[in-house]
Amino acid sequence: MKCKHIHAIKLNLYLMDSKETYETYELIQESSRCAFCGSMRLVKCGLRYNKGGKKQTYKCKACGRRFSIDDGFSKMKNKPETITHALDLYFKGLSLEQLKAADN
């Protein structure tokens, strides 16, 4: 069974290769449901800025609540790109010595 981190790494690699995949990912996010009532009647409602960057917020037309869609990286201290890159290196089996050699 694959965890959300594996999916995030695969998504990040696809995004590097294809704009079409990125557009598909955006459509998936836009067609998500309300976090509170489950309605699909959402409208974009500005951006939320924090340490991790900017994130799209939505407003539900059914219940009137504002929220941002959870991308699996909520409450993480680092950006999703950094986390996925670190996990990618881990699953490739690189040691710290190999990383230092590759950095030079």
C-alpha cells in the first residue's frame, strides 16, 4: 500500500515533466468537495499566505464556509517540494556520503 508521501513524490516528478499533468491536478483540486458539508458547489475565494507559500481558499455556496483543500502536507514545517525531494532520495537508497559526493 502506498502512502501519501509516495504519491506526492510521483506527482512532483510528473509535474516536472508535463504541464498537462499539472493542469489535471488543478482540475482535481477544483472539483473537490466542501470539507464541512460535502457539497461540490465551490467558488474560489482568494489566497491564503503562510510560511509554506500561498494556497487557494474556497467558499462553499451551500453552507457558506471558507476553507482550503488539504493536500496532505498540512501542519508540515517545510514546503511540499522539499519533503518530496527528501523522500525521493530516501527511497532511492542514497547514503549521506553519496549525497555529499553528488553535491560537490
